[in-house]
Amino acid sequence: MKHPTFLKISFCIFLKYMTFFLFLMFKNENYYFISPGITDGSDLFYYLWLLLSLPLLNIIAFGVPLYYSFRIKNIFLFFLVISIFVTGEYFLYTYLASPSDLTNGLHNALFTILFLGLFFYKEIRFKF
């Protein structure tokens, strides 16, 4: 079985965060990103900073361990690494990005599990 590429893992994390941010926008009824629009370069930098900083930090911190976790042959170790990944991402998001609402970290973890299942279903199924 062919292992997923680092690019596919990075794309999964990035797409998961964009979907998660969209979910949070509707959950919190906060349409700030789309209501005023981008008027100049500083607005563009601000939007990009808010939208891309957390996915990039997550790709840097967790992309390599996730990439190598798919190379593990032992199913128990694989799920242990995935569990550590989801737990680490939960704490990273909860305590750095959203300390005021702890349920956002739980939603983020659920989105992570969903997107890992969607992107890597064949790879995970092959481990069984």
C-alpha cells in the first residue's frame, strides 16, 4: 500500500482548518471576515494572518509525525500516534487560539478525526 504524501497531509490539515473556521463563523454568527471586505493591503495581511497562522503552525508541528505515523506497521502504535496528534491539536487550539470557549477545541478535534477519515480512509483501512 502506498503511503500518503506530506503534501496530501498538509492539504488535509489546511482544508480541515478552512472548513472548521467556516463552521465557527456560522456557529458564532460572526461574519466579520465577509462583511467589511478587503479594502487595502493591511486588511489582506490581517485576513491572511488570521486564516493561515494556525494551519501553518499545525502543519509544522504535527505534519511530520502524522506523515510518519502512516508508515507504522503496528496498528496499536498507529492509533496511539493519531491519538497524541488529536490531543495535541486539541490543547494547541484550545489554549492558544480559543481559551474563552473550550468547546471549540472539541469541535476542532472532531473535525480532525472526520478529515483524517475522509482523506486517509484507504490507508487506515489497509492497516487492519
